[in-house]
Amino acid sequence: FFYPAIDLKTVQNQLKDADEIKPNRFTVIYAGSLGYSYDIPTILKAAEILEKNFKNEIRFVIAGDGPQRKLIEDYQLLHSNLEYLGRIPKEQLIVQYKNAQLGLTQHIKGATQSVTYKLFDLLSCGIPVLNSLESEMKDIIINNKVGKHNDPGDAERLSQNIEFYFKNEEELLKSRKKAIEFTKDTGDSTKVYKDLLQFISDKAVQR
């Protein structure tokens, strides 16, 4: 099997050219669909918990569009630790990734995705992933120490995982480094597609 891959060299070059926002705050990003299979309510509950405990020291950024957009807009009216960007082009998203410390892949219980494109989208930028998918992605993240897992709907655990990295810069740096290393080995399209072509070629010879 081969994972959904990303062009690591291109991503790293894009990051070098991207602007630094430097908001002086620890930034957690969610970028993607706001459809109902994505657990936006849990992200917002975690943001509310962290706002109570850390004021605006921890900042959330959400990019994307979909039917749960109003939940985010309503939250933003009452809280100051979240910025909603709507749907943005890739070059603007790279800027947000460059300035983020953690990335979110939060799905509702029973979601059927296994390993999503978002995994290497984030890891290729050196962003550890906070995941709730109960699938192979959970094992990948835990076993390779490139992020943390929380059960679907568990905002308390999600907030604790964010707090862990916020308070432990050394652990954050380790996970960021491992994210790049793991992408090079398993999620870089240059290597993955080469291995895939070799696999197909070997199977053709066996026939």
C-alpha cells in the first residue's frame, strides 16, 4: 500500500518564500471542509477551554467553507482567540501553515476515512497533527510521535494535547522534526511514486 503523498521539496520551497506573520501567540490551525463529518464543535469547545485557561496566548485559525461555517462565525462574535479566514488560495494557506505550531484533523465518531491527504499536507510543513480519526492514521501519528490523538468529541483531551505542546517547546520541536523525517520516508511523492512504479513493474514481470 502507498499513502497519499505530497511533493516535499516544493512545499519546503513554498514555506521559505512565505511571509512570517509572527502573531506572538501559539497558533493551532484547521484547514479544510466544514462539512458535517468534520468535528468543528469539538474544536470550538477546546478553543473555549483554552481561552479560559490561557486568555489569548493560544490562537486558533480556521480556513475553509461549508455548512458549519455559522458555528465558527458565532463563536468568533463572543471570543477573541479564533480567526476565521473562509476559503483561501493555496499560497495564502502556506503562509498560515508557516506560522502555525499545530494542525487539526478532527472527525466525528464513525467517520470512515483511513489516511487522509491532510496528514502529509501538515507534516510536510513540520506541523504535528492532533487527530481524532479512529483508523490507521491514529497508529501512524502515535507510533511515529508526530502528534497526538483524542477520541472523537473529546474537547477536554484535545485541549490538553494542545496545552502539552504549548507548555513543552522541546517536545514540540521534536515532533516538528519527526514530522519532516516521516514525510521524507513515507509521504514524499518523489519516493512514493518511484516505489509505486517499481511495484507495478515487478507485478507485471511476475505475470
